[in-house]
Amino acid sequence: MAVPHQVSAGFTEADEKSANKKLLIRILPFISLLYMLSYLDRVNIGFAKEQLEADLGIGAAAYGLGAGIFFVGYVIFEIPSNLILHRVGPRRWLSRIMVTWGLVAAGMAFIQGPISFYVMRFILGFAEAGLFPGVVMYLTYWYSNKGRSTAIGLSVYWGLAISFILGGPLSELLLSMDGTADFQGWQWMFGVQGGLTIIVGVITWFYLTDRPSDATWLTAAERESVEAKVAEEDQTRLHVPVRRALSDRKVLYLGAIFFCINLSLYGLTFWLPSIVGNIEGLTGTQRGLLVGMPWVFGLVSVFLVTRVADRTGKHAKAAAISLATLALGLALSTTVGPILGMVFISVAVCGLLGALPTFWNLPTNYLSGAAAAAGVALINTIGSLSGFTAPYLFGLIEGATGSIKLGLYTLSTMALVGSILLLRYRKASVTPTEAGAVPVTAQPTATHAGA
């Protein structure tokens, strides 16, 4: 019988494989659930658009402003939230985020008009701030560069895609309860989905494990294998004060790229139900299923693109090609009828979901510790500004032209800009000397600077 290859004094290659399998089963599906609930909150607002207009007089422009103002609150608390998570631990802080945003999401059932709609969306963004960068930071505690894109893809972005696949039919089902127990359909939708988030938030407190050293569900050798890979990679990252990470040119450059990617994500998120609505003869259930169709193909794209990127190490190139595919799909969708247009939208979604997880391997492979927490949060903050820009811009365009074609052309152009920036990423990268820092291997005492 062959003896397993010895990787270190404390663990074998078999321990590494066993640990990876347990992480795949224990961590990734739960993170996927958290993010699925996060995006349900963003999907449902698109389905509620018509009922909110009929019941509360919230028109296209007001809807776009309300949908986008969520990200104002989100942006304000994003960086502080991620620094708190890094200090107190993911289990406590992610649980807090989910419970508070669930309470506010359920409270959306009681809005009375445009003003209360704006206020509640702002508070909702403030409550949810930090979830995404917190989850990305959490995965850096468990996965090294060679598997992190796949981990982010199979957890965060599978959760996103599944929220679109299941969120459409679920939202339509809840909306169809209009009048039940004297509540409107949109009130049922906000109340039920907010309640689900609160329940999962409480479970998070008891289920999530902060770091490999706390994982009693791993053997000692398996814990060592996970910690060794992450610690070895950490030696190649830059350890700088938080204030320097927030002004680093490379971080800001990545933020500009993520803005371009996110503009397309939120444009599709908020207006895809309207695109499908242009197809005549569909029932509400059929519309919900059709909205989810592009994201089914996106699941496959996430798996294939991240696997290739992690194996080759060419994450920037993989993300750039994916963004070019996104741009092409969006542009072509405007030149055909709604049925064939959905085919090209599916191509665009495949490009989008291929770009997102591979992109996030770039910043998480650059900084470490509290600087990474701040840098990842800043990049997501810059990208989240597009969450305000996209729905508000689309609302204005739809209101002025009666069509969303110009909006889709805008998204296509920005995706192409992001692709070009990614291809130039290495040239734009900041060296350790330019960043005012040195790798931790050369200066170990700087490891916790600025924490």
C-alpha cells in the first residue's frame, strides 16, 4: 500500500484533501446561503416595482432613487464594518449584520410612500454594510490563492445566482398573496424574506467558525494543513497600516475596475424583470422562471472560469475575457427581439459571473490583516457607488426614452472599460517601494501595523 506523500512534519497530502472536502461541505454552502438571502433583498425590489407604483405612487424615477439610495447607507458603514469584523471575528459580526438587516427588511412592509421608501432603503443599506467584504475576508482565513477564486465563486456568487433563480418564483408567489389577511403582495414579500434573514442570522452565531484554529470539526492535522497554506501565502503579501491601504494606488485602481463590473451587475439586478416583462403572454410564475434562466448558465460559468483561473494563476486575464463577454452579450441583446435578447443576456450573465470571483482574487492576494480588511472594503465601497448610479440612471433613461436600450449600451461600454483596465492591471500595479511598505518576510514587525 502506497504511503501518502508527506507535506510537512504534522500533516500529509491526504490531510489536505480531507480538509478541503470538509471546507467544501461545511463552509461554502452556508456562505452561499447568507449571500443568497442578501441578494433576495435586491431581487425582490425589482419584482415589487409595479405594485409599489400602483399602491404607493412610486414611479420609475422614484423607484430608481429608492433602489439606489440603499447604497448610500451601505457605503457609509462599509469600511468601519469590515474593520470591526476583523477585530471581533466573523461569527459575531456576520450574525449581527444579518439580524439587523432582516429586521429592517421586514419593516419595509410598512412603508407608506416615496419618502418612507427612501428612508427604509437607506437604513437597510446601513444595516447590511460589511456583509460582502466580510465574507471575502472570512474566506481568506481558510483558502490560499490557488483555491480562493473557486471558493468565492462557489459560495458568494453561486449564492447570488441562486437568489435570482429561486428569488424570482418566490417573489412572484408572495406577490400573488395580494389581499391575503388584508396585506398587499409586496408586504408579504418583504415580511417573509426579512423573517428568513433573521432566522439564518441567529443560526450564524452558533454555526460559523471564525478561523481554522477554532474548527473542532477538523482533525489536528487537517487544521494544520489549512493554516500552513494560508500562513505561507501571507508571507508574500504587503503588511501596511490601514491608512496607507486606503490611499494605495493599486487599491484605488482595483476599485475603479470593480465599479465597472458592479454597474452591470446592478443594472441587470434591478431591471431584468422589466426586460422580461416586455415578452408578451407570460404569467407571473413564467416571468419569475425566465428571470432566473440566465443565472442557471451563470452557475456553470462560475465553476469553469474560477477553476481555470486558479489552476493557471491568470486571474486578471480570466476576469478581463469574462468582462469582454459581458460587454458583447449586453450590446447584442439590444439588437434583437426580447426572446433572442434573453439568450444574449444569458451570455452577458456568464461573463459577469466569471469576472466577479476571479477579480476578487487580485486584492485578497495583495494586502494582509487589517489592511486587507480596509482595502477589500474600500474596493467594494467604490463598486457599491455603482449600486446607486445604475438604478437611478436606468430610471431616468427609462422615464425619458420609454426604453432601456440606451441603459444597456451604457453598461456594455463600462464593462469593456473594465476589461481594458484589467488587461493593464500589472502595469498599473504598485510595487512595495511605491506603496511605502515591504513584504512581511523582510519586516516582520510591521505585521500588525495600523490594526
